[in-house]
Amino acid sequence: MQTNETQLKEFLLDARLVSEKDILAMEKIAEEKKTSLGSTLVSAGIITSDDLRHAESYLLGIPFISLKEQKIDLETLALIPEPIARKYNIIAFRKKEDTLEVAMLDTENLATIDFIKKKVGLKILPRLTDEESIKSALVQYQKSLKAEFGDIIQKEAITLKTLSESHDDETDEKELKKLAEDIPVIKIVDTLLNHAIIQRASDIHIEPLEKQLIIRYRIDGILHDAMVLPKNVASGVTARIKVLAALKLDEKRLPQDGRFKIETADQQVSFRVSILPIYYGEKIVMRLLRDAVSGFTLEFLGYSGEALERVHRATKQRTGMILVTGPTGSGKTTSLYTILDILNTPEVNISTIEDPIEYQVARINQTQVRADIGLSFAIGLRTLVRQDPDIIMVGEIRDNETAKIAVNAALTGHLVLSTLHTNSAAGAIPRLVDMQIEPFLLVSTIKVVIAQRLVRKLGKDKKKYFLTDADIKSLEDNVNLNRVLKLLKEEKIISANDDWTTIPFYQPNKDGEGGGYQGRMGIYEVLEVTNTIKELIMKGSTADEISMRAQKEGMYSMIEDGMSKAAQGQTSIEEVLRVISS
């Protein structure tokens, strides 16, 4: 049900939200673009989206509800899981016997209303609301989770203390298993895992201290304290996680690694578990791996312009090597899997050797390294080349033997993808030479080398500002601003007359959720091995010399790519400098 354009026009004029002159101009534009009058007025900045919703609420007879100061019952709020509420801007705020009132930004989204109706089994009564109300309600999800966590600890503290005190360090496996199956312990661990998923954490750190158990989440690359628990719950939490990951319960002296998977309403999440004995107990780190990696595109990851074209050209090759470099946690594996997703067609056989297998992908043969039984990267890769593959992915080139087999595979008719730990794209060349790979083999095999880092993306609530002369002078010490300005103009991101004083930049609203940031994206440099680069490799040139030549041939460095993304309002300059300098 849509608003009548004539009625909308009359309402906006009566309410003095627009002038007659604006209405006439916008009607003409709406007719040319074949869009609605309301959306045209919002796009032009004449009215806000909230003004339009108020008008629609009045004209359609749908009640308007503000949730800004309203405390929603936690049970009612939880009827719609937070990921769905956030994705579709829909909040359950009032429940009666057989009805559920939901606040929405778009009451015409019938598919979402129908989905919620089937999920909760109640009649849905849609109400219009504004963006501030949605934001306010979403914050209450986090408060409810923390409250739930606190309630569990408080209610079960006496039981947990009794259990803990009745077991010493020599607790046998049978007793530990019993402890892991205790209801309070299960509740604590389940809440901890669910909270981490909803918070979009990439890692969970569980750290025993002398008198406390600290829980920390890594969100968008930054560690945050999530919860402080009494020390007496440590043995139960550790035992529960060991049970989930099928690890030895009574082994407390040696490190252990394992994994498990849980399923939520809208996704599957794998947890990669690492346990390390420390002075006050066992430290646990769990990496969260969302199974929904397939379907990513290079554009979604942040590749653009010439860098994107270079990667696409490399994926069209039948032989050679594509290398991705960067430190741990810089998104290398996600880039590789995205490239594999592009290459994964019925006409090719793709095999991988990984440690660990982070994502399971249909129609790709994935092999896990097992050092404990002698299955190393080198041995696995040697076997893979006899499996008639067209494309091979090696999780990481760590040693000389793996490097030699990977290069040989690229020489003998295979496309090989892998990762290296270097700080820049050009740094991959001397690194492989250090691994005793002859330069003439490198120039025959390497097609592109990608270096990357992850920067946090700005949230919706961001503050605009312009660079001062002092800012520009300070930035020139870190980045070639003339090259970045040229890139922005070539990509038509800014106009030909713009300079650094007229380009708007943005800073995060640090009072907002996540410190003003939400999600991450990559910044990249893509080194294409051209004929001139091959000559430098053969001469034994340094990484700096190779990088300088590549930049003359059109490669933009990571910091330049980061500055470009900051100029587009996707991230902040401070975030780019933080990541590049770290």
C-alpha cells in the first residue's frame, strides 16, 4: 500500500516541510527519473527520511511509534533475533495474547512480516518508526545479553563454587566430564558463544588470572573486555569447551587444538579452538569462522580500479602463481577463498592443502595438514599434483620444500594460489629467494602478488570534516598525496577541480556502537609481474626497488588505497594510519 502522491504533496505543503517551488522542481525530476516524489525529496535533502515516514504514517493510517526512550521487555525483544532485526530494521516491542506489534522503517516489506509471523506464530501488527528508534532498540539487545550473562552467574554462583571446591588439579576425566555436563556450566558457555556471534566477534579469548576469569572478544580487529567471571567457573568452562571440541579433558600440561560447529537461526559458525597451559590454568582462544564465506565478491572485499582488474586478469591464467601476503589476521584466506569461488566451475578440478581448513567449499577437494602423523604441506602438495588438479591452493608457503613444489606445480601446468607472511607485495620476491627459489623460476611463474590489511569501516553515524593545511602537511610525511589525488580523479570519485581542502573526510562517532566503526574491509596493493619487473627480479633488486618500479607502472600502495577509501567516506584516515603503521 503506497501513499497517494497528491495527498503526500498536500500534506507536506500544509505541514510547511516544503515550499511550492521545491515541490514543482522535484515533481519534474521524479517524472524524468521515474521515481516517487517522496524518495526524490529525500534524495535532494529537502526533507529527511523520518519526515517522509511521519507523512506516510498519517496518510496510510499506520500508527507511528517512537522507541527512543522506551524500555522494551527482553522476552518480547528476543522474539526477533538481533541479526534479523538489524538487517531488516524491524523491532518487536509489544506482545499481547495473540498479537505482536513490530516497529519498522518500511511497512511494505511483506516478506519480512510474513517471515516473522511464521517464526513467532502470532498476528503481526506493523508500525512505522524512525532510524533513531531502531538504533535505540538495537542497543537494548546488547544490554539484554549482558544482563542474561550476569543473571546466570549470580543464580548459579553457589552451585559453581561447590563444584569447583570439590575438585582439585588432579581431577580425573570422568569427574571433569560430569562437570562439563553441569547445567550452569552449559548455560554459561552457550551464552558466551551466542553473545560472541551476535557481537560479530572474530575471536574469543578466555584468560585465567589469579582470582578472575577474563573473557575478551576481538571485534573488527580490536580486543574488547566482554565479561569478568569468578575464578571458580574456570575449570567448568574449560572442560565444557574441551568436550565440544573433542579434546582430552585430563590433559592440562600440553597445548591442544580442536574445533566444533554450532548452528544459529540464520548461520552456521565453526569454532577453531586453541588451548595453552599458562601459570594460572589454561588459556583458550577460539576463532569464529562463519560458513557463509561463499558468495563474497572481490568488490565486496574492497578491491577496486586497476587493482581489481589485475586480479581478474590473473584468475584468467591457466598456469602460474597468485600470492597473497600480509600478517596474521589480515584477511589473506578470505581473499584466496573468494578467488577460488570465482574459479570454481564444473570444468576444473580444484584441490587444496590447508592448516587448518577454515571454510568448507562445495566441489573443492580440501586436505587438512596433520603434522602429528607426518602429513605436512610439502607431502600433501606432492600428492596433490598427482591428483590431476587444474588449480591448487596451498594454505601457506612456510618452508623451502613447500616453496619448491609449489613453484614446480605452477611450471607444469597448474594455477597455484598461496599465502606468504611479508609486509608488502614486493617483499614476497626476496622472501622466496631466501627460500632458495631461483629468480628465473619466479619470473616464469608469479603472475600477481597481493598485499593487504584490514581497516574498520565507518558506521552510519559519522562526522564530516575538511583537511586543514597542517593536516595536509602532516599526511605528506606518510603518503604521496599527489598520486592519491590523481587516482581519485581517474576513478571519477571527485571532480577534476577538487583538491585536498575541498574533499570531505569523516571521523567516527566514538559514542556510537563499536566506537563508531562497524565491519571491516581490505586495503590492497597488487603487484603485477610485468617484463620490467621480471628484469629487476633477475638482477636481484631489493623489495623497495621493485615496489618503486611497480608504482611507476600504476600500482597503488596500501596506504594510497586506504587514503582513497577514506576520501570516499568508507573509513577514516586515523584508521588507515593505525593499520599501516602497526
